[in-house]
Amino acid sequence: MAEYKLLLPSMGEGVMEATIITWLFNEGDTVKEDDSVVEIATDKVDSDVPTPVSGKIVKILKQKDEVAKVGEAIAILEIEGESAASEDAATEIPAAPDTETLNAIEQPLQVAAASNTEFSGDLYLSPLVKSIAQQENISEAELKSIKGSGLEGRITKEDILGYVANRGNQPAQQAAPVQPASTPKPAVTAPAATVPVSAGDEIIPMDRMRKIIAENMVKAKQIAPHVTSFIETDVTNVVKWRNKNKAIFEKREGEKLTFMPIFVKAVVKAIQDFPMINVSISGENIIKKKNINIGMATALPDGNLIVPVIKNADQLSLSGLAKAINDLAYRARNKKLRPEDTQGATYTISNVGSFGNLMGTPIIPQPQVAILAIGAIVKKPAVLETADGDVIAIRNLMFMSHSYDHRVVDGSLGGMMLKHVHDYLENWDLNTEI
């Protein structure tokens, strides 16, 4: 028998560590290849880590709530074979990135930090560490004084939280400089309200994901001045087309055909018409995105929300969009998403109609500048213009609301973008191939 070290695998750009949520097996249990053995949490998403080999777990190295770094051993398995074979096999697990890889991973973070004039490009910070530094108003000088315990001397979550806990004991010269009164820095989280608790009230602590959602929503509302436009759209042709094709598609592909691929296709076309909606703001610069990556807000069984991303949606056919959407939705609801599955969105769609709502005004996820809410499709009497005059007919109507960041998206751009989505859906070709 031989020992095999199960390493924490690479989890996408900028993710350097993860917290152990729970082990799905105990020491002494036998696992099979591709079994999910542990649930982990990053500042991006919760996910499972599978084992690439079969064997018996003889030692768990990282316990619940402990933090592991990418490439670090989290458990030891006993497998068939010689010790040498075990060492060779262990190297097949994604190991800690080398310096060149780390530089490539952290490059976007360096650019973002420099553009925000908060931290210079020679600081390598994960999104979580950067967020903590911003919340605690930790200066660049202070960050440089922290000795990182991570790979290549990187500052980990434990490092920065330890620094915050002992901050009052730091030498005076390391204290954060006072921010000029003319450039106040907004808080990331809202001040906690003191709420009286009465007899019989139940106190429910927020879970980790709900805390992240709360923080992100407060931050998004503080950063972006939200404006919302509304429109009512006749989607009768869309409904007819789907009814005609859903059974054919399911029989051919083994996949459900929902309305979402159609909505995404219409949004992609509208973004191509108005590419300045596919942007982000970095300081006083507008970053025009080359790729069109569509986030889709997805409700989870536990009541939380996550936004997986359809990468390069403009390059996918309707069939490809349907498969990508079904795959992401399934993996989101079953905790199978990888951190990279939730990164890189340039525009988001929220289908509030799936809950029977007619319309909604969702919060724009940072660093995007717009989000579209799709309402429920409802049969209503509507006035139609015909060659013989106006008639009243039963049609399938729905509301759409377009919320946008008024710093860079004015009413004309936000409204025209929404109108183009409306036009694409109302004029949907019944002969469109799937």
C-alpha cells in the first residue's frame, strides 16, 4: 500500500485559498475515484473537491473551518501501489502555481488595484484579502509590513485578520494615514442596527453565503446610482416557437428547452448593437469589454442566490446556450460550480418571472453597469393593428425592467438597449432553427 496526498486544486483566477466547510467522509472511510470528499468555500463560491484516485482516507489534515492554500495537502489516502508510484501520482493533482503562473493570475488584480489608487501593482492580493483591507482601511504601507504565510509570501486571510486583531499593538509609524476630508471612503457594509428581541422571536445567524450576498448588495448600492426603465413586450411568437420545438429538442438533445436561451440571445444581440452597455468602471476610466459574458441569477434550494456565468455567449447557438444554461443551473443547485463559473460576467439577467413576479428592480452586480429583469409571461387582451383596423386579441405579454449605472449609462442608452431587446423578442422568427 502507498500514501497519496490529496491536494487542494487550483480554483480559478485570483483564488489562492479556501475554507473547509465539511468533510463528506471520515478517517477510515473508503472512497472511489471522482467521489466528492470535502466541501470548500472561497470568496467566490462553495464547491466540492473530488478525489482523482480510489483509496482509504487515513488522515484528514485540514479540519472544518480551517483554511487551506492551493496546492496544499488536505488529506492522506492509502491506495494500492508502491510509494514511488504514489509520489508520481500525487504530482498529477494541480500543484501550487509557479511564480510565472502566479504573476499571470494576479495581473488583473494588480491593474485593478493601481487603477483604484489604493494599492500599487507590486502587491499581490486575493479578492478576499483586498476586500478585508478596504473594509478595515488598511493602508499600502501597512500591507507591505505584513509578513505573508501564503505561497511566494502572499498575504492570506489568516494573515490579514491576525493583523487586524493586533492592529492596536502595531508601532505608530505603521498606522493607517488619515484620509483627506475631501475624499471620504464609503463603508462597504451598512452599520449594524440594534433590533429589540421579544419573547418568542427566533434569532437565525446568517450563513457564510448570505453574509457575502449582504456585503455585495450594500457595496453595489453605495457605488452605483441606479436608474430603471420598464417596457411591456408581446412574446406570443416566442411562446409559440418554444411550444413547437421543446419536445423535438428534448428528444434530440436530452435537454429541457426553457425561455432563458431566447432571452439571452436577444440580450446578446442588443449588446452588440450597444457595446457601451458591456463596460465596467475603473477609477475614472471606462473599460469596454471584448467578451460578452452573461450572468444569470439563480436561486438556490437554501434560499441563497448565486450568479453563474455563460462565457462568450455571443459565440453560442441557441442549442449551445440551452445546454450551457441547463448545465450551470444544475451545478449551481447541486453545489457543483467551480469558482471560475461565477467570474467574469459583463451583463446579468434575472428571471423574476420564475417566481410569478410581473417585474422587479434588481441591484446591479459590481463591476457591471446594467442588469435586466424578466417578468412573468401572462395572457392578456391586447390591441393589435391589422390591415382591417385595430382588433383586440389574447396575447402573451411580459414586463422587462432594465437597471443601469447612471455614472456611465444615461437614459437614452439604457432605454434604447431595452427597446432593442423588446424588438428582438416581439419579432422572433417562428422558423428559427434550434
